[in-house]
Amino acid sequence: MGNDNSIIIGKVYILDDNIDTDLIIPAEYLNLVPTIPDEYRKLGSYALSGLPNNYARFIKDWQVTSEYSVIVAGKNFGCGSSREHAVTALAAAGIKAVVAESYARIFFRNAVATGELYPMESEKTLRNAFKLGTQIEVNTNKGTITDIASQKVFKLKPLGAVGPVVAAGGIFGYARATGMISKKK
Amino acid sequence: MSQTITEKILARAAGQNSVKPGENIWVNTDILLTHDICGPGTIEVFKREFGINAKVWDPEKVIIIPDHYIYTKDEKAQRNINSLRKFVKEQGLKYYYDPGTPTYKGVCHVALPQEGHVRPGEVIFGTDSHTCTHGALGAFATGIGNTDAGFVMGTGKLLIKVPPTLRFNLNGKLPAYVTGKDIILRIIGDIGVDGANYCAMEFRGTAIEQLNIEERMTICNMAIEAGGKNGIIEPDDKTLDYIRARTKKSFEVVKSDPNAKISKDFNYDVSSFVPCVAQPHLPSNYAPAKDKGNVKLDSAYIGSCTGGKITDFIMAAKIIKGHKVRINTYLVPATEKVAEGLATEMIDGKSLASIFEEAGCLEIAQPSCAACLGGPIDTFGRTSGKEIVISTTNRNFVGRMGSKDAPIYLASPLTVAASAIEGKITDPRKFM
């Protein structure tokens, strides 16, 4: 996650409060190992497949990635399991950032530690600020999300203490940058 | 400076005299726990970052307990266990409990304390959110992802934020019909599924003192269902007896200082508590069992790290004894030792296993996580249709036990047993 990725433009997918890790990646797919490239892609193709059937399809039939780049959600996003597969599946499906009112701790931590996606927090709920598929721009440096058509801008909270970890590309990059572990040979 | 038990453990692990909530610190790890679904990914992160010939920081402190997808024909699940075996051999890990051999244990959060790997005052990281179980023995224990675990594997250290402490003061006489599960479901019902997000949940009071160790584990196990970073209970004589029977390793008992700063106190008189359920689809959807008598059930499930311990089966058997169950009743002992206990523990001269058999429960399954989290299609007890389930497990999210259309009610072993007899949600006092 370098600064070059600080601007994300794409369509938004909208979710509620308490989106749990079983909705994000049902346990039957946890036989897939995220570090194996083919299985990483497969995890992506199953992202959010646990959602009840009344939700809009996150990934269309015969596709392996999503048309959406950003998720806007309510409170406690990613609650439940410590499965890193949840962060990985969303990222593999093409999600670059989640903008939620709040996060369950482990999901947030996994997003930061892996550097797979930006876990941004909105100042108030934005679930009704956008429609499904609205073209938006997230600026992770400035901390904004913008409705491109209307140019309406909403403030996001700064990443705070984890900012340096995110900037370093995750826990390993941060530990190497601060001398906690030696540089990769 | 006065500190809580959580702060004191973390300060020691960070080599500091004291720590404050919100402070980011590097801590030394006493135990890294992993299993078959997160272990293989953790190992690959470790090798990617530290090199293919890297050695783990301490081969006695990385403990691998396969438990999730054990009794399945799923080829990837079997491949994952093989990759653990290869790693254990190559690294010379001392503690690995191999499926299909006499060393196999079962569910990691029951096996870890059972085998003496949990000691007061220590720092335990595990690649599973229910690692918070081990706070029941006075350790700091929390769940982490594969990437963080790969980091711990190579360094023995992790950067963490010190959590503020929410203290739950549970006092009063504990009625026989109120269990650890009823206590934690009531608390989660009150504070919500994010009520303790980022926080330490410290449980104390005369009600906690009355509980045995396994019941305390049930409570700490579900700290994560309120978003807690860790659940923790100060060690007492019961704790020390439990630990000393299982390990000769030395440890240091840590307790909260009298004037430690608490973020928020919650005071309860448990004599007012009642048997309860968490209704679909969140552990916080609390309701007294007696108010839900109109909910007809299709199956009952007793198992998992939170609800498949020997004391859970003893509670269930006391209710079921002499009755017939009306619905499919699945029994999954957490570990091999619990399975042995089903044959050896007696109530009025009858083994638990024979009590369950005579009541018409399904044949007792082999120990593993089984259907608690759905899992591969051939998993024992997995939901597949629209069945309504009552379960001693810890999550009732949509699709958690397999089918998206199968709603789950969480309850104590007493309430699950009573409900299995009646075929509908039933307050266990009817049979007590």
C-alpha cells in the first residue's frame, strides 16, 4: 500500500452493520490457503458469498472478481473469526478500500498487517449517502470519499497510530523500516 | 502505578514496569497456537518473509493442534494437514497433535489447557478468534491473523495496543440452572456484539469464584462475541489446582492491583439470571428460554470449544437422563479426552454415553470442530436445509453451521438438552 494507491476510483457496494466473517467468506472455503496464488483467486471468487440471497450480487455469474472497488458499510464490519481469508477474499475480488463506521478489531488488524486493503472509518454512517454502484473516489491520504457525479465530499477519520504501519505496507514492512527485524535478503 | 491484570501481563511481556491503555508495545510471546486452517497460510507467510530455510523463534513455543477439518474427504483439507506435518518435522516442533494417531487431541482451545500449555501470566497468540478462551486461567490470550502469526513465528514478538479494561463484577448466589453460557450470553445481550471492541473483559466476583474452570472457559471463550480483545479471570485456588495437575512448568500468578484504573464497571447479581438463548443471527439477540417456548426445533447440537467440554456433557446428561429426545441430537466431544470421559463419567451408575444412547441421541461423533463452523460439505452435523438448530456453540451468524437458511439459537448445555427432549425451546428448570 504505497502512496501511489492513495486514490481509489470505482463503484461502491453497500452493506449493513455487523457484517461478519462468515458472510464475507463462509468456512467451507477455509480449506483454501491465501498464499497460494490460484487459491487466492478462488477465495476472491467466493467473497461475500455468505450474504443472504436478497442482497445484490457482489460477483456476477461466471466472474471471479467484483465490479465494485469499495465497500461502504455500517458498524462492526468484519466481526467474528480471526480468519485473514476475510481480508484476502475481499482484496482478491478487487476491493481496494472498505469505508465503515467501525470495525471489529481483528478484521481491522488483519487489513493493516497484510496491507491488502485500506480499512477507513467514516465520521458518520454513509450507507444512505450512496446508491449501489455509485462511482466514488476515496482519497486515503486526505481522508475523503467523494461522489464523483455530484462532487459531494464526505470526511473520513485519519488512520491514526496504524498510519505508519499502513504506509510501510504492513507489519513486516513496518518492522523492517523501524529496525525491529532485519531487511529481506 | 496501579494496573489491571491485563496491563501487568503485557507490561512484563514488553519488559516495562507499566503500560497504559492505548499504548502500542512490542510484546514477547509465550505460546503461538495454530491449527489446520490457518497454520498452512501462516507457515507460508513465515517462509516468504524469513526465507525458506528460516527456523521458528522457539520450537517449544509454537504449538500446532489440527482440529477444524479432520474427518472429511476434502482433498485440500488433507493436503493442509500434510503441510503441517512436513513443517513440524522440518522445524522439530515439540508439540504437535497429529490426526489419525494416538497423539491427536481435538479442538485446540480445549486441548491447549488440557495438555498444560496454558499458564497464568503468560501471553498466548493464536490464529483463531476463540484463543481468548485461555484468559480463564489468568493468561493474556487473543486471536490474530496469518500474517501476524507468521511474524510471531519468526520473531517471538508482536506489536499490540494495550486494551482498556471493562470489568464485569458478577456477584450473588449462582442458581443451579444458570451456567457460564447464560452469564456470557446475558452480558453480550446487554453490551452488544461490539460492546467490548478492542477492550479487555475482566470477569470477577463471587459468582465467578463458584464456577469450575471449564465454565470460566465458556465465559472467556465468548469475549470475542462482544468484540473483546481478551477475556480474563484472575487465578484462584481452583486455577492453580487445575494448572498444577497438568504442567510442572513454573509460572507467575498475576492479579489486578486494588486501585487499577478500569474503563467501565458492570455490576450484576447473578441470582436474578435465567436460562437464556441468543436468537438468530447474532450472539447478542438475548431472550429468556421460557419466553421462546413457541420456537419449534429440528436439531440440537452439543459440541465445540465453548460447549463440548466434559462438564458441558455432564450438564446435558443430567437433564436428558431418563427422557427421550424428539429431534436429531448431535454430540461432538471437543477432545479425545472428553470422548473418554463420556464413557467413564457416571451418573447414578450409568455412563454419559449410555444415557445419551438410551435417550435416542445420534451416535457420538469423533472429536473436532465439526459443524460449529459449517465446514466441508461432508462435515458431521452440518446444516443443509432450513432446519432450526439449538446449539451450545458460540456463533449464530447466517450460514454459520453450513446452510444460510438454517437459523441457529445458542444456549447452555442444560437448555439445549431440555429443548432436545421437548423439540422446542425449553427452560431447563422443567427437568431440574
